[in-house]
Amino acid sequence: MLGRRFKPWRSPARLLHARHGKTWPGPVRLLLARSYASSPVGLLDDLTHRGYIQDVTTPQFLHAALESSPQTVYAGIDPTARALHVGHLLPLMCLLHFHIRGHNIIPLIGGATGLIGDPSGRSTERELAETETTRQNTVALVESVDHFFRRAFIYADERIVLDKSRSQDVRVCNNIDWQQGMSMMDFLRKVGVHSRVNTMLNKESVRTRLESKQGISFTEFSYQLLQAYDFYHLHEQFGCSVQIGGSDQWGNILGGISLINRINARNPDAPPAAFGLTTPLLTSATGVKFGKSAGNAVWLDPTLTSVFNFYQYFVKTPDAEVESYLKLLTLLSWSEISETMEAHLLQPNQRIAQRRLASELTELIHLKSGRAAAEMKTKVLFETELADLSAKDIVAAFEGDPCLHVVDPEELATVSVVKLAVKYGLAPSSSAARLLILARGLYYNNRPVPEVQFTLRQMHLIDDELVILKAGKDKLIVLVAKSS
């Protein structure tokens, strides 16, 4: 068994300042200080119940280590894009669970490994990324991950009884800081000498590529050694004892544990000092892994995927997946998830579970304000009655959206709906707008426009100042009457 080669577990060293590391200031650390101190369920048991764990090394020893003292845990993200997407949520949420239980976490951006390319899960060679592109992506991802955890702890603070006595710093690191200064000679003498080619060739990602026509380059073949060295470096510098990764990273994680053992000549009969944990890959309804290269990325950056579209994506989650997503991607308790699913099963057409999932995730990523705006837009688009909505709330929800237009009150009262639809981009032409009306496909405040000559009156406006014109199911404009 792999764990038998390890020497006794040691408490992790205090996190040190890294040259390009990112440490949060005191006020944020006070918020992060609180954890599930009184939780009756062990962290590993909770993660297992929620579905986070695909594989884990020596679980009995990991459980004992987690329950005895704070551990330091890391997960890596390679900078293949400038922003995070939904596919990154599983390792990030897993780190979040560790942190709110009082453990130290190190989100690691692969500024060095991103220049090489991970062959895991790929049937063809990656194109080598430009150095400057990788650098820019790395800088952006450091900020994005920092941003994620700041908001995640605000979200967590609303839902969990936390303990201020367990404060730790959170740092986003970049592996270029220790990888770029190592010469090839140093790397071969420090890492290569402890790495067995037969073991490297037996990795699934390597075997698959060797069996293909294209094969695998030495560059991608060596990726596993760079990742292994990351774990070794973090273990030695920061006392990092646990690596988290997707299920396609299992072989690379084992390589890191093996390198730690070999360099430090671990006693094979001693309890382990390093552990690996993999999460299942988050996939779409068709079973495709989320990601930029798969072309199905749902971004956490609102400039790439709007808050409304992010919310709507999770509202459309299939029934077969929604309970799993509630467990994996939210901090709802088991009882809250159970109650939500019971209510959902009684009225599945109401999509109660999907709406809860969308609301929780939108608040996690875009705060309460983003959640409120997305929920308001959903009401405007899809609910028949808008009588309970105020013009003020609708304007707040659509603030900054190009579909919101401020118009002169006289224009709203005298210009036909056909002309308004054309002027503000809802219909390409007057004839198209008329055809929509005749087909009962043009709406004002979710009511069909009754005739092609229809002009709005004050009684048709919400709070005497606002109207929502909609074409079809999801194309709309919001017109607000304001005197200049």
C-alpha cells in the first residue's frame, strides 16, 4: 500500500510569505477564522457524503490527521484561460470545505506547468501557449481565485456557525516562483533521479497517448514531474500534506507523494506524511467535461457569462443531477438539501430544487445583489403577472444592462409599440414587429400586444413609469419614462 512508505505525520509549518503569494488582510482573516468547530460529522465523512471524493490515499490516516491538527491543503489550476469557469468549482469548493473546518489552503496557479501542458484527459498534443499569454492568464487567475474566496467566505458566513479561534491565512501561489529558477541539471539531479520511467510510462494519460498515432512529446511527458515537484516544494516549504485534484490527476498526485517519500527517505512502515484526494469531474448533462477547450464553459466572470445567464444555466439543470449539484456546489446542510428535494418531487414542474441551486450558486459567485438581480430578471421574463414588482426594483435589477432604456414620457405615451420595438432593437423592422403582434408573440408587461396600432397609456405602465416589451420567450427591452 502506498501509505506504508511514509514517516509519521507532522503538524504543518506556519505559512510563509511567498514572493508572489497573496495574503488577505486582518479583517478578512477574522471572518475566515470561524469554522465548523462544533460539527459532529468529520470532514472526510462530510466530503464523502456530498460526493466530493473519487479516490483518496490511506483514508484512515487522512481522517486521523484532519481530526488531530490543522493540515495544509493545495489544489492547482493551470492558466489555460484568463478566467475561472464552472468546471473549476469542484476543487475550489473542496478547498472551501477544508478552510472553514480550520485547515490551511493553498490555491496554486500553474504559471510554470501552464507553459508545458497537461496531457491528462487529452487524446492530442496541446499547442504550446505563448509565454506572455500564460503570464497574463496567470495574473488574471490569481486575482480571480482571490476574488472567489473573498466572496465564498461572505457566502459561508451567512450559513455556518463559525469559530473565531481558528484563524489562518489564505494565499494564492504561482508555481513559476520556484520552477523557473531551477536549471535542467538541478531538476534532473533533484527530481529525475527519484523518478522511475516505467512508472511514468504506466500512467493512463501517457499510455493512451503512446497508443495513439500522434504519441506524446517529451514536454508533455515531463508534466507529471513538474506537478510532483510542486507537491514536494509545498510540503517542504509550507508543511502541505494534502493535494486535491480532479479524477484525471490521480496518477500525478501519486507521483508527488512518491517523490516526497523518495527524497526524504520515508520509513515505509510509518504512517503517511502526504495524502492525495481526487474529486469527480464536473460534466454537462451529456457527460462532457466543462472547460474552455470543450466549448461549453460557463464562466464565473460576469463579463464573459452574464449573471442572468449564469443563474439560468443552473435553473435548467436536469432533475437527475440537481441533488448532486446541491451537495457539491453549495453549503446547504444535508437536512436543507433533503427538504428541498422533497418539495421538488412533490411539484417537479416548479423546478424548486433548480431554483434553489441557481440562487445559492449565484449568491456564492455574484453576491446577494447578483442573486436578487437574476431572480428579478427571471420574474420579468417568465412570470405572467408583474403586479407585485416595482419599477424601482426592476430598474435596479437591469442596471447596466443594454436592454434598459430611459425614454421621454411623451414618447412612451404617443409612439406606437411597433415603432418603439423597432427603435430600441426589439424587432428589426416595422413589418417584423407587426407580424409578431399578429402571431401574439410581442408582449407588454407579459401581456400580448392586442393590435398593431396599439399605443401605451399610463394604465399600462408599472408605477406609471415603466414598461417591459418582450419578443418571444427571452428577448426584451425595459423602457423607463424620465423627464429630461
